[in-house]
Amino acid sequence: MPIHRAKMHLLGPFSLFRDDNCRVEIPSKKGIALLAMLAMSPTGARSRLWLRSMLWGTRESAQAQASLRKELSTLSKLLTDAGLNGLLICGSQRIELNRSALWIDAAQINIDELHTTNDVFLEGIDLPGCEEFEDWLREERTHFDTLRTLSKSTFPHTHLDAHPPTSPEVPLKPSVAVLPFSIIDLQSHENTLLGTGIAEEIGQTLAQFPHLFVVASTGAAALIERGCTAREVAVQLGVQYLVAGLVQRSHEALRVNVELLDGTTAEKRWSKTFSGSIHKLFELQEEIATEVAPQIWTNIDMAERHKGLSAPLRSNDGYQLYWRVNALMRQWNEAALTEASGLAEQLIAQAPNNSWAFAIAGFTHGLCFANGWTKDPPKTRLIAAASYQRALTLDQDNVEVLGYAAGTLVSIGGDLVVADSLICRAIEMFPGYQATQFWGGWVDIASGNMARACERFQLALRINPASGVRPYVLTGIGLARLGLGDLDAAYAGLFEAYIHLPLYPLTAAGLCISAAMKGEVAVATQVAIRLRDMGGIERAAAIFRDPNHREMLRAGFKMAEAHIVTE
């Protein structure tokens, strides 16, 4: 029988349905409890020992083992007979749900629906005599009650209005103007149009980037004609950055230099030179615009993150809050991510109708949840879910919001089918946006589509080889290559990524495993020690929904650990 996608409802009375809406009856309360505990695990897995202690803790060890085996056997047969074979995976030490084939309402809770319902988590499944399970059940019910209160105080505007306001209250975009390019050795009207044409092509391409506010080139051109300097243009237009350029012609050959300038100081931040033929002018203009736009954005992005982090924090400055959060979440450590998630909540308070504020709040809380950097994982996960859902409510047509929403779903163990649909929508809207390909690659890594993950990550690198997320892209390519069995390519990419990201669990895990499998004992041992200090392999393994990929990581880590000499 084929594996059906299934739907599990844990809010209110328990129910399980196949994707064709056929109900699957689970007559045993302990069977329901077992499925619920697996479903609420961040990875969908629990050890046999933990499950025995939760449901049969008062029995002798041998009797408890036999009871768990019998319950699992009955449950597996029920699911298989219902066409859900493969949903429950019973290993020798671990029991796991195939989360890629399962939608869970408590994991995908919509904050607006939670406001209007009082459904009790696992209503009617109390198990007298199972004290450990009863304690766990009380905690889960408390968390959902807390979320109802929390959502009203932290997200006062999350309830859907008939016509929710969509204009941002905080201007989060850095601004840029493209100046007409100067011409050397050509004075004709045709040559003036040449410089203006290149500038307009670059400006139109930059305008597609969701994080940039691009001032119309006509305004900059008018100021240049009046004899204003670049710095005066920036002041008059109120922009933070300028793009300027120089076109040189020698007979039929063209040489074009593009520069990014700081609008305040006129300091050069980046430049690039292109060569081409006057006979292929339009192709050259398109080539220049396509290549420089992502690199201009990357340099502005890095500059704004640096400013947000280095300047004294002004809690009432939403712009600085946003870019400080962007900078902190790239540091990948507990202190930085904890601060980032707190600042994101401050940003939400200032901009309750700004989709970016909610999108980045969802992602930072999702990262804290995924890495265990929270004292209350269920609460953090629910805040992440509520935040990304609110972001989508405010703006479903912004590729940045769609990307962060997909990234949040990956981090919190959400529905990857939904995440992939968000990515596909973003790619359709702006196929040349590197960030969308980047997020799509991680969705594919999580769902086990390693071939497409590799394609998306490689396209992201082609769009912008100098991207600030290059080490993360290399990590994604390395993990995809590892999953495809290409050890040499996996090891090379992960080794380069590790130089820049030694504390990123996925980079360390991928390099450790690929090194161990290649026989690079010294590297495997060194990284395994660091990975063990970071909490082991499980946090990295949690991103993979395919049990085979998780087992590959665990097996490789054990192989590397075997070389560690215990003093």
C-alpha cells in the first residue's frame, strides 16, 4: 500500500485522519498518548526507555519493555492496515514518527484560531496511575493556555481584521540612488544616453530587491545636471548610498566601472569593472545590472548590519533594531540569538503592522527553539509559529517574508509542504533573488530532496558568489552532496564552510561525518570533540525529516567519536 499523508489533531479530542479524510481509529488511550508524545517531540522521536518510564514507570523493567513492545506492535498493525505504513518507525533504541508524512494541528497552530477556541490539549486522555505522563500532559496543557494569554499581550494585533493595514510603520529599508554614469572621450547626445541607460538598467534591477528603497534616477540626474556633487545629491535625495560609474570608450570597445558610495562621506565601499563591445551595448547593460545588483545589495546589507551592531542601541529606533537583529542572528551563539529574539519583540511592539518585524521575530525564535537556547521550548516554538503566520497575514507578496516564513518552518519542525509552497511562490515572483534560492535549499535539505537542494544552493552562489551567507550556502551544498554520496565534493565544501562557521552545528556535523567517511581521522576527531562540546549530533540531525539521513549522521558521528582518546 502507498504511504498516505496523515493529519493528527491533538487540540480537543484526539483524532487521526488519512489525507483522503478517512478516520483511523486508535482504541487504546496509551496508544494515543504514545503518538502524542512522539508528535510533540521537536524531532518526532523518543527513546524506548523514555516512553517506558512515561507510560509504564511503575512496572518492573522487563514487564515495562514487554508492555511497550505489545503497544507498538498493535499500533503499527493498525497504521499499516489503514494504509499508513511507514508513519511509525520502531528502532531498537528509538521510536519515531515520520514527520514528513504527518500534519499536526498543535505544531501548525494558527494564532487567530487559538484566540477563538478553548480546546484542551488531548481532551479526555488522562491516564491515572501514569504520573510521569500526567505531569507531561499538565505541562503541555499549561503551555497552550499560556499561549492564549501570551498572544493577546505580545501580539495584540494578531487577530485578523477585515482590512488589516499593510503599510510599514518603521522604514526598515536602506535607500540608494543610481547616478548617471560619467563618460570619457565622448561628448555627443548619444553618449549621454549611454551613461543614463546603464544607470537606469541598474536602478530597475535594484528596485526588485525587497530590502532596498531605490530613488528614481530622474531625480539624481537632475541634481547632477545642476552641478551637485555626489555627497550633495545624497543629502538632497535623503539616501544613504549612491551607485556611480564611469564609461570609457576606445573605438568599438567599452570599459565600464561601477562603484557603491557611502552617501554621507562619498567613501567608496565596493567597485567592479566590466568590458564589452559598443555593438552589444544592450547585452552589456543587462549583464552589468544582473551581476552588480546582488553584490551592491550584499555590501549594503553588511554595512547596515555593522552599523546596527556597533552603534549604541536606541530602543526606540526601529530601523536600528531591525538591523541589529539581522547582525546578531548571524553570530550563531546563545547570547546573540537570545538578544536578537528579545529585540525582535521590541520591534513588533513598535511596528505591529510590519510584516518584516514579525518575519524576523519568527525566525529568531525558531533558531532559539532549534538549538535549545530557551528555557521554555514549547512556548518559544509557538511564538515562532505565531510570528511567521502574522507576517504572512500582513504581506504574502514579499519574497523576504516568504523566505523567513519557510526558514521558520524548517527550524520549528513545521510542515515542509507548506514551506516548499512558500518558496515556489517566492521563486515565481523573483527568480533572481539569491535569498529565495538559499531558503529553498534548506527546505529541500530538511525534506530530503538533496538533488534539488544542491541545484538551488549552487544557483544562489552563481547569483552572488560574494554573498554574506556564502559559508551557509557551502554548508548546504556539502550536506546535499553528502546525502547524494559525493564524499569528495561534500568534504571540500564543508571544510571551507567550517573555517568561517566553526560553531554552526550543521557545518560541524557535516564535516565531522564526511571526514570520518573519507578516513581523514585528524579532522574528524578534532571536529567531533568540538561537536560533542556543542551538545552532540542530535541538534544537527533534527533538521532532517528523513530517518535515513538522521541515521547517516549518527553513524558517522559514532565513527568519528571512536577515534577520540578519553583521558
